[in-house]
Amino acid sequence: MSDWATGDAETTAARVATLRDALTILPRARPALVRLVRTPLRVILWLGLRTGFRLRTEGRRREGPAVIVSNHPHVVDGLVVLVVDPRMRPVARWHRVPLLRSGMWVADCIITTAECHPPRPHRPAFVHGLEHVRAGGRVWIAPEGGWQPEPNLRYPRTGAVRMAAMAGVPLQVLGVVHERHPGPGLATWRPWRRPGILLRWGPVLTMTGDVERDIDRMMTAIAETTGSTWNPPTRDEDPDPSEHRRPGQPAPDR
């Protein structure tokens, strides 16, 4: 049996997924035609990630259903994290670039349409993610709500801690550390240089049900795992992350 499917209470040493892992963990619940189309595309995605980056891993991954949270310094992080755990379903925002949307489909992402242009009917990404975790799956979330090229962590949205608490599963940190923060820009990216990325498994947290306390514990763990800075708001400050929203964008769930 693959070590991606070990018992709930076990941990597994970090490693980079092989091509076989990426193919054999395709969701069997999907229609046969979808899997037939997605399989060769996952091969292309896996080859692109492995040839485009020098990937290293550290730490131990907790097995079983969980919510995985990461910092998000680069736009490709949601796909890169799959090389350390291809069973995860990333939660990703709709993106206007067709190539990135194609990668999200291949990676079987849970898409939130909060920033669609033009706007589209709301898709309950939180509900879909919660159902997936309760069914024994694993979900990856960037709690800051979008990619953040600065090493200072922004105040996060509450979805990750609420999902873990409601599903009764642990939350584990997966730090994303680019060799040159915040990672390669598309204008200067030279694939033959293969930028380095370290994917580091961090602490496993059990949610207390106190959202603000759990947020602080989560962000402190992300900061310690990645070497980033986390400054929790004081009582006199408004922790509402609205300053990070685009004009006209609805406020995140809290």
C-alpha cells in the first residue's frame, strides 16, 4: 500500500510525490471521461513542476483527513504543494488567466468565484471543502486569501480554522519557502535555472473552537515554519482584512 494512505494517527516523512503517486490518487468518484482527460494533463503538470523547480521537503506529514494551511508568496504555490501530497484538494480563487484556470482544473481545485470578472453565481467553496474533509479528504488553504509577496503575513480569513473545527479534524502547517522570496516573476523566470522551493511540514494543531485564538495559533505556526513575520492585531486595531479586498469585493466570511 502506498504510504500516502496510512492510518489517521500516523505521520510520514516528507518526500516529493512520484509520477505514479500523481496518477494513482486521482479521484475515483469522477466520471470516467473526466479521469481519462485529466490523467495525461496531470502527467504534464507533474513534469512541469518537477522540471521547472528544484523541490525539497522537510518535516513529517500527518496522515488522515485534515486541513492544510500555507503561506502564499507566489501564484503557483497552490499547484506546487501537490508534489508533497497529491491527495490534497487546493482551495483556489478564480483566475482570469486561462493557463492558471486550466492548472486548477487538472489539480481538481475547489474554486471560489468571489473575484470572477464578470461576476458569476456564488459557489459554496467552504461547503464543498467541508464535505470533502468530512468524507476523509484533505484540503489545502492559503488563509491569507490570496498570494502575498511580502514576508509579513496578513491577517487571514477564518475559513481554515472554522472548517477544521466543524469537521473535527486537525490543521497542519505546510510552509512554502522560495529560494529567492517571493519566487520567480513571469517576466524574469528562466526554467533552465530551476528556482528552488522548500516545502516544510510544520506543527499539527487541534482547534479549540475559539476562532480568534485559533487564528493566532495558526498564523504563529506558519510564521515559525517559514521565517515570516506575524503581528497579531491589538484590541484597538480592526482585524477585518477588508483592506486587502478589491473595490466592490464582498467581505470574507468571518
